[in-house]
Amino acid sequence: MQDLLEKWAEIKPRIRGKKIVLFLDYDGTLTPIVKNPKKARISREQRRLIRETSLEPFIEVAVVSGRELGDVKKRIGIPRLMVAGNHGLELEGPKVRYVNSGADALRPVMKDLARDLQKKLGNVPGLWIEDKKLTLSVHFRKVRAAEVAKIKKRFSEIFRQWRRRHRIVLTEGKKVWEIRPAVSWDKACIVKWLLKRFKAGSGVAPIYIGDDATDEAAFRTIRGNGLAVRVSKTSGKPTAARFRLKSPSEVYRFLERLKNIKAGA
């Protein structure tokens, strides 16, 4: 990966004069990863910068998060911003609302699974089961390191029992297990869906900024005709992204440059 800010002078001419469609993950991108996901919040100044960027006539902004739609909308707190939740399974924005029908049909399964996990693992110190209606997240960031292997084995046993009966899949993120409906839809799919809505073509420059394995499919989707950017402290991590920003603070530095691109910044 190349450092995006260091290469900005070379990159800027490639996107100046184009319609920019900017996709932003939330956790690890707009906020640092924290032990308690409930405390991952953006500041008033950061919110102002996101809002100002979205108001530029040549920039469309969409936040694409693994969080439940209502949760991430509340945390962003910017009216009329395009926001996708549950890894793209649901979306709201100006005059648009989308919910994946396959995931919607499995809401009762997710509700029952959340109840079963809470019953069997809810007393594990440091473990938090997040019911996001269309998906589930089992956070183990605060579980003692010596206990993780044992808890993972127990969790895997429970998940296998449910997978035999229902169309669900499991992925692992940063200290979190993600359970989703087994539907052919992810962050990359919602990115493609939005690019069609924005009538993306040769005059459009898509930019996707994310930090996790769940963003990799989206990186692969746009890297050929846009900027795929991973938020990472190190440049050697295997990824489909060609560029990197080292931290959320660098993401906001990039937003400042992006919204001023017509002014020559």
C-alpha cells in the first residue's frame, strides 16, 4: 500500500474535475477501534467536516457500516446523508430506502439466535452480544485473553447447530464474530448499487475508505477505476487496497483536502 497523503500531489489530478463518490466505514475509519463499541463516537468538529464534505456539489458521501442502520445514523447525526447499515443489508438516504429481502425474511431466526447466545454465553465476563435485527455481532474484545480460545470453541459449537437448520454464515472481524444471513449481498454489493444510482461512469471517481476484512470486497470492486484505501498503521498487511491512511485522524485530514480540491488544496 502507498501512503495516500504522501501521494496526494500525484493523485489529485486524476480525480479533479470528476464527480467523487466517497464511501466511508465507521468503526476504525471515522472513529478509532475502542474496547467498548458503544463509546465509538465522532466529535462535533469531525461531524462538521463530514457534513461540509457531503455538501460539496461535486462529492457524494455514503457511510457503509457493519452497525445497525439506526445506530450508525444516530452516531453520524447528519440529516439527509446516505447511510448503509448491517454491511449493506439496509440503507437510507434522500428519497431512498433499501432492505435486503433475504435478510429481512430471516429476522425471526436472528432474534431467536440472539436469545440462545445470550442464554448460553451472556454470563461470560467481557463478552457482548449485539442484536442488530438483520445480523448479530458477538464482541469479545474485553474477554480475558486466556479465556478466548475456550469461548471460541463454545461459540463455534452453538453456531454449527444453528447453521445446520438455517441459512446463516459467520465471519470474524477485529475481536468480533459476525453472524449474517447467507445472502449474496455485502458492502461491495451496496457500493455497486449506489454507484448505479449515482450514474457512475467515466466522469466519476469512487473512493472507498475502510479498515477491516469486511471492506475487502468493496476494495476489489473499485480499485480498478477509483481509490481503495485501507486504514492501517502498517503498509504490509495483505489487502486489495492500493492506498492507506494510518488512522482515523488521517482520514479527516484527507476529507479536508478532498473538499478543498477545487480550490487547489
